Amino acid sequence: MYRSIDCRLIKPLLIGVILLAGCEQQPHLVEQRILQFGTVIDVSLVHHDLAKSEQTLIEIEQLLSAYRQSWHAWEDSELSRFNLALSSSGAVKVPASLLELITLSQRYYLSSNRLFNPALGKLIAAYGFHGQADIDEELIKIIQQDLPTMADLEIQDRLAISRNPHLQLDFGGIAKGYAIGLIASHLDRLGFEHYLINAGGDLITSGNKFGKAWRIGVKNPFEPGAIASIGLLGKQALFTSGNYQRFYLNNDETVHHIIDPRSGEPSKHISSATVLTSDPVLADVAATTLMIDGLNNYRSLAGSLGIEDYMIIDDQQRITISGSLARKIELAAGLKVTIVDQ
């Protein structure tokens, strides 16, 4: 026996189903704060599948933890064990987790006019930036007499050979960009189109935030707050290096962690350097390099590294900014600004 259905009920029922399905497809903003790489990493995902977003945030935290265990310069990691073995024997097999970082570092060492130099890990440690508070001034002077470079490290079929006994790798000027790039690739593979990964002001964006640009502030190196802001749409990476991030006072002199590989001393006269590009690794490297010699050679460095959007702030609070970035960014009022063209 068949029961008749009042067709007048069908239309409202179908409308309800359609509305419910529409609500389920509305995007959600899901955010997570993670402490890794010595900084706070804020991950923001805009996606219609709330459960998928929450699971993905768990995966991201696990990935970041794994990266730290591979690349940490002084805690127990594959990198610290590699450095120890290299110092002891002069030759050691390169772990798979370090191979691409070493390859990229050697490439950027050349394209940065040899200013990007992750081979200075032992010197950075002697300055007291590897967890310990003491400065080893005697060791600093010894290393400065024969400064190691990435050219002192040769890779032959996964075997690393060091030509300088003071060579130790520290990926502080590239690891954050490399890690963020890997996380972004992971999100892309999972089908996420709209996200922001912000590691203490160094970040990558994708897509938009509910149809609007991701609004980002650039830190003022002299006082709390932002010195500029910018709206980012699509896949873009914004990185800033500064002398305010890791530093201490020694006899009333500020000592920070960005070392000029030509002198073996902390870089001078530049307070921060900001770079905008599509590649987070390049943005990280370029910001570090401009901190070292950006005042004198910003055009040459920008050309050799292949960047167009950059801003340099010197220790007198003067801003040098490329014309390309000046057209995209909003600077605070009352600043001393010089706009330069490539």
C-alpha cells in the first residue's frame, strides 16, 4: 500500500535542505598559536570544512615540531649532531633533512655577494646566541682570523667535507622561511586556498580573508607598534630582519645576532630590513642580507637576489624603500623616507 504525499510540503522541505547545505559551505576562520623556532607562530585557515581545518592545525604543529628537531642549531637535533660530527672528523654524511637547506644556502651565498653565510654557527655561539649567556671573546677573535664560509663546505654524493675547523651551520637566516614554505605547500596539497602563516612577523599569505586582503603590520624597530601596514592578496611572503629581535648589551654596546661575514662582527647602522616577494625562503634570505649591507648596496643586492619590494630602516630612523613597495605599503606619518628605483 502506498501512502500519498502532500506535494505542498515538498517545496518547503527542499528549500530547507538547500539552505542547510548552503550554511555548511560557508567558510570558517580557524586559528592556532604555536610556539616553535623561538617565536610564536599564528596559523589562520579560512575553509568551509571546520573539522578538516582543526585536524590540519594539529598536523601543522606536528610538522613544525619535526622541523625543530631537525634544524635546531644548539639543542639536540640532526643539525647539532651533524655539526659535532663535522667538527670531529671533517667529513660526515648529510642527513636527508638538511640536504636541501645546505644546497639552498650555498646558492644564496653566491647570489648575495657572499653576505648570506650560514657557516658562521660557531661564531654566533661564541657571541652567546646559542642558549648560553656567556660571551667567549677569545674564541671570537680566533674565528675572526679565519672566518668560515659556505665555500668551505663541499658536498660529494651526500658526503659533507669541511675545509675550515670553525665551520658550523646555523640556518637562522633561512630556516623560518623554509619551514613556512613547507607548511604552505602542505596546505596547498590539502586544498586550502585561503590562509595566513605568521611567524613573529615573518609570514606567507594565500588567497584572502573572507574576500578582503590580509592586513599586516610591519614592526617599528624603535618603539612598540607598527611603522607601516600592507594589505596582501594571493601568495605573498613578507619577512623582516631586525637588530631588536635577539640582542644584549655588552659594555653599553648593543650586540645582535646578525653577523657580517666580512668582519665577523654584528652588522652595523641598519635597524631593520623588510622584503616582500612570493617565495618565503628568498624573502627570509634577502631580509637578512639587506640587514648586513643594505645601505651601501641595496640596488646590487636586490638585483642579484631578484627582489623588487624592499624597505631598509637605518639606526637614524631613515627609511629607504623601493618604488615598487612604496606603491603598495602605507607608512606611518612623519617619517624620513627616500624612495628609490631599481
